Amino acid sequence: MRILFVESDKDLRAFFGSKLRDEFNGTIDMVATGKEAIKLLKSERPYDVIISDYFLPKGSGVDLLHFKIKNEITGSFIFFCSSKGEIPYLKEENQQVDKFSFGLLCNEIRRNAERRK
């Protein structure tokens, strides 16, 4: 399984990256900005799951989602937000987002991966 994890907070990125590596075999790529994530999406093999914070420097999670949709990139897209506030509702993009996830991230990844088999 290939997972792209996009989180601007370096401590959260390290923590969740470690947990994802413990839970899943495969490749876990981690970046801090929307711009870095788009660069990987342009240059690498497809990801099975893209997990993105909503609030990012240099391109928001919504920008990343729009890039995924526009370029018909396959794989699940999960918003993951560490803040206590809710992710604003995305009316147009709702059909393209597999889950708004605030916790139990690994279970959501497994469900999405199973659904796509």
C-alpha cells in the first residue's frame, strides 16, 4: 500500500507517520505543504490513500483535492484535521472525499482500501 500523508506540523507528521508505518506495509511518504504533495502526485506512482490536513501552507488541503480531481488521480482522499474546529463542508467536492476523519485514522484507511479491492 502507498500512502501520502500531508501534515504541516512536524511533530504530528512524525507521530502519525510512525503509527502509519507500524500499521501498514508499504510506502508512507510524508510532506509538509500542499505544493510538496502536488509535486509527488505529479512524479510518482499512484497512491492508494492520500491523507491531508485541511490547513496547509503553500496550498491547502482543498487545493490538493482539486488537483486530484482535475487530474483524475485515483485512490482514496481523507481529510485529517488535528484542530478542534470542524473542517468546512465542501459541497462540490463531497463526492470526491472518502471520509472526513477526526480520529481512528487507521480504521478509515483499512475501510477505504477494502472497499476499493
